[in-house]
Amino acid sequence: MNHQKSQAGQIWDCPICGKKSEDGSSICTGCGYDRSTDYEEFPTFAPVGMVPSRNSRCTEVNADGSVTVGVKINGIWQGFFQKTFPDGRCLRGTYVDGRIEGELTDIEPDGTVTRGVFHNGWNGPFTQTYPEGAFFEGVLVNGEPEGLLRYVDENGKVTQRQWNKAGWKGKK
């Protein structure tokens, strides 16, 4: 089994479940493993379905079909994790005492990427980037944009205005 990082678009064998990936994706369709993980920093992973020890790096298939790769200490998720959902959505962030806490990246199946702060939900600065290059940046309060929000379209045109639950406020 090849444990080196593969180049984008290449055929590769998943080091977790052994499934051959031929679609050029960096996420294994068999278990959700992300081949961009640094093998020198994270040299071992438990196979899918294995019951992890109380303190180990493990891969866990969840009831909703998602797959979480990370570390459990005394049976509780701690530190960096990656959670991949059946639809291709992927979360990358940090667990603190079994709860997502701090910087979080949410990659949607369409390629939309949201990066921000997760503390009792999405609360704090965020950037949401779309596949064509446009992006929003601002602050989320309970998962909703609030206050000054900046949008830059794929051509670089900038719109900056106040936003609340009702939408844009004020002139362009």
C-alpha cells in the first residue's frame, strides 16, 4: 500500500480501507479519508469498523453515515478532526472535550468553502468562498451574517454594506 501523498487527479489506494480512487478526488469514497493528511504527523489510523482504544487516532463511522477521523482521549474526541458526510460535505476543525471549538472549515459538495469560528455554533469572523472565486466575509452570529458584510464577485467588484436577518441595509 502506498502511504505517500498522491498528486491531484491520480489513481490512489486508500491507506484506511484499501479502496482504489480513480476519480481524482482527494477524499476516499469508501471511508471518507482525506489523502492530503500528513502521514508524518499522523502516521497511524485505525481501520474503519475497528473499536478504538480509549486513547488513539481512529476512524469512526457515525449513525448518519458520516466518517470522523481524529483522536479520542479517554473515549472523547480531542484535537484536529475531519468529518466527511455521504453527500461529500467535509468538516475540518478541532474538538475540545468532544465539542467542535475554534477554527472550522466546512467544504460543501459544490466546492463552496466556509471558514470561520465555531463556538456554540458559528459565531465570529467568517469567509465563504464560492467555486467561481467570489466570496463573502464578515461576522456570523448564531450562524447568520450580522453587521458589516463584504462581497467580492468573481470579477473583483466589491460590495460592502450592513446586513441583518432581513437582508441588506442602506445604499450600495
